[in-house]
Amino acid sequence: MHAPDWNLYRSFLAVMREGSLSAAARSLGMTQPSMGRHIDALEAALARPLFTRSSEGLRPTAYAQQLLGPAQAMASAAQEAARLTSGQQAQSRGTVRISASQIIGGEVLPELLARFQAQHPLMAIELVLNNQQDDLLKREADIAVRMVRPTQKALMAKRLGRVDIGMYAHQRYIMRRGMPHSMMDLAQHTLIGADTDPTAIHLAQQVGLHITREDFQFRCDSDLAQLAALRAGLGIGGCQIGIAQRDPQLVPVQPDVLTFSLDMWLITHGDLRRDPNVMTLYRHLATHLTAYALTSQRAK
């Protein structure tokens, strides 16, 4: 059997990213029928279904999720080959400043930036961890990863996908205190939350969980410290699903009820779309953060 053409994988990645044939076709400048033929051809070559249709669009199969990582690696290799051919590698020098939340900046971006730095060793990267939104209009950062859609027209924003946040506990905590089997049981457990930041309380209210600051037995406004406390077995706390899945010792708590969702956006100033350094890193982050968002969605 001949290996599938790279263009078929490119179409597969577009459908995974956009969620529908029509949107994927637009992103690659193709027609929807051509995109459909690409997916059909790839499924035939692999002898495995990649998508099922649902009211929300195309839903990737378990095999498609497994194929995503290797396909992303192929895309990165193709991009690197194109850069080497065009001489872009020699131009990739300078400094790009990124603003991100504590969790995205501390837990997600380092691995992605390591891959980028391996391809662009002459570029310097500045990373600002700040849950308060840095002002891109004032050029406090070149690129921002945010969980809120920007409203300023001068900014260029790309929605990367949905990130789900669930409640988790370490197995050590469960062995010591037991698993809460209802919302009422949570009152008997140690909850990890913020001290002065009301964001977590507002998210909880979205799913009908009415809690106050006093309900948190461990309080800290550092998201990274809250995550460290969760991993230490101190109590029950929120965690992005894509991060929690890396640690088999983290156990979901009431996942059918206690799951919150945020959209992730990649943003830069419109004037910087002509800056090759900024746009090279912007495209790299768009590709890999989109893949991360797909791993951060709770299976329905």
C-alpha cells in the first residue's frame, strides 16, 4: 500500500482544527467537495474511519485522535523544509515577547517553545506570565494567549478551540478522604481555590455550583501554586483536562457536573502581521495550541 499523499494529511489537520469540511476548505483555499474527497481518500488509504457526523459537525474518532500527533509532526517537518528551501531559517533572529496566563505559560507553552527554539536557535523569546491581560495595543507583548476574545479591532485574533476545566483530586487524597459522589458531598472535602480572584467562583456559578471564598480550605491566587497543591494531594481543585491527562494519579471528580469551558485565543497586533519573526512564532503556536485544545475537551 502506497503511503498517503501529504496533502491528504494537511486536509485532515484542517478538519481537526476547524471542525467541519466547509470551514477546513475555506482555511486552505479549497472547495468543500475537494476537501471531502481528500478525507475519503485518506480513510480509504488507512482503512480506518476518521470522523463521524454529529449535530455539532464532524467528530474525530479515537483513531483520528491518535493520528493527530504524528500528523502534526509531519506538518512541522514540512514547514521546516519550506523554511530551509526559502532561506527563512537564516532570517529567524530577533526577540518576540509572549503574554500568557500562569497555567498556559507555565504548563503548556514551555514544551511548544522548546520545539520552536530547536528550529530557530537564533531567536530570543520573552514569556510574561500574567492572568491580567497585557495591552497589545501598547505593545506590552507581541503575541498573547488568552481565554477571552479580544474586542479591539486593531488586533488580529484566532480562536484555537475550547479548553475544558474539570475538578480533580490526587489518588493520595482519595485514599485518605474518599471520593465525593454528589455535590452535597463536596461540603465535607477540602477545596482548592483562589484568595482574592473571583474567576473560579464565577465559573462555578455557570454550572449551578454556588460557592464562596470561605468554601475554599486552601486559598492562593497563584494558579501554579493551586496546581502544585492539587498534585500534592492537598485537596480537590480545578485543572485543564489536557494537563490532568498527563498525570494518571489525578482522578476526575463529578466530571458530568463539574466541567467548565473556556475558549482559547491567539492574538497579535494587526501591524505585526508583516513581522516575519512574530508571524513565524504565531503560526507555530497556532498549530500546536490547536492540537492541545483538542486534547483538553471532555469526551461526550
